[in-house]
Amino acid sequence: MRIVGSNMLSALKRLSVSHQNQPILASNRGRTQSLTLRSVHSQFGTMSLPERKPFTPDFFFRQLFDEESSTYSYLLADLKTGEAVVIDPVLEQAKRDAQLVKELGFKLKYAINTHLHADHITGSGWLRELTGCQSMIAAASGAKADVYLEEGDRIEFGSHFIDVLATPGHTNGCMSYVIKAQGCVFTGDTVLIRGCGRTDFQEGSSESLYENVHSKIFTLPDYFRIYPAHDYKGQLESSVWEEKRYNPRLTKDLEEFIRIMDNLNLSYPNKIDVSLPANRECGVYDIPKE
């Protein structure tokens, strides 16, 4: 089997400038088919996939990972001023994150949580002690923090800013963070790659999650990158375009989505009895000695 690579696709695109609708012949088990270049492009998915928007040169992005909880943390910074924020830090990785901030010459301004986590302890409290940053979480979460967030708030670091969206459903205090200038959204557990967060504890609501995703996240431009708080299959990111088409839960209508969520039959989270009390205290409940 031949695999069509970028060179062939590039050639087809060049030909399409002068021969956009001229047929090309393809053999299929002895039969000759007539295909237009448009249909060839469509077969390889190049017609509808939105073009990715690159980050601006002064925007720093680093995706970090905690293997035990499969949690993604995100270090973002303004390269001109050195001001930085971290989204969803993990307690056991706080020293790693603080060291990285120091090595890169940044000043950590905020440690931001997307929600009150049940599967790990947040690193925001320890990072506050290590770096002098302020912790942030939704006011509706019921957790302690230096700054409480509500929809419509704006988080600034250098010349960059994050717009805050309230997207409850997985928990009653879930937030999503949008950086319009960079074309990306940090969705926590609200939207995962080809999935979403469970809704059977922490005042969760399948209906609220569905409605918030469809009205606030799926209405963002298709090219926006989606960066979740977790992934368990090795994927790093998705996009609004992808999840609107391929998310096996969120592409259903509301009634079917609720039925799916009601029948997930998931096990009780392993660390919930430890994580929730600690995270209500901004993660300073049980800071490691070393």
C-alpha cells in the first residue's frame, strides 16, 4: 500500500491552481474512475480542518505532566516582562514547576485552578510558599484561595490576559480559561479529548455541563486549541473543530448525553477522600516535608 505524503499533497495543491476541476483518472480493480482534485483533497481531510493559529512570538507555552494522576499543568508567560502563570499545578510537581520558573527567569504571578480536583492535590498552595505567587480558584468552588474568580473576570500577566468562563457541570465550581489572542482554551475536566468529566459527585450536573460546553466552548472559533486537565491515552491537545465532530458524548443531543453520563458506572476516585479536604485548603493541608 502506498501512503500519500506531504510531497504528493503539495503537488496536487499546485496543480489545483490551474486545473481546479479537471478530472484525474484512478484505477480501481480494473475500472477507471474520474475524480476531481477537490474530491482528492476531501479524502485527505484538507478541505475542512481549520488552519492552526500560531502563538505570538512573545507568548511562552509549556505543557507539563504528572504521571500518577495523568494531569496536565500549563506554564504560560510573557517573554517581554517575564510574568508567568501556571494552570492546574500538582502538589508533587510543585518543586519541579518552581525550579523551571526560576531557570527560565520568570516571575510566577498566579497559580490557577480550573476546579476543586478530586484525583490529586493542587500545587497552588505550595507554589505560593515557594515563589510568592497568588492562588486562584472559582468563588463557587468553596475552596480557599488568594483570589476568587467569577465569569467575566480577566487574569493578566504581562501584556497577555485570560478571560474566565464559568463552565460548571463536572463540579459546581468549574472554570474554563480562554486566551483569544493565542486561539486556545484551557477546559479543565469540562471538555477532555474525546470525552468530558464525570458528573456524579461534587454537585455535578450533566445538563449544566452539556449546556455550558455547547454555549460557551463550542461557540469559540473552530481553530481554537483545547487543552484539558487530563488525558489517559497519550494525546496532548484537541480543538473546538475536533470535539464538535468526534466527541462521543458531547456530539449527542442532551437527552442521550444525560443517559450516557447516568450509565458510566465509574468507580469511586482513589484519592478523593484525601484530595478534597486538602484542596479546600488550597493544597496546603499536607505539603511534603522534602
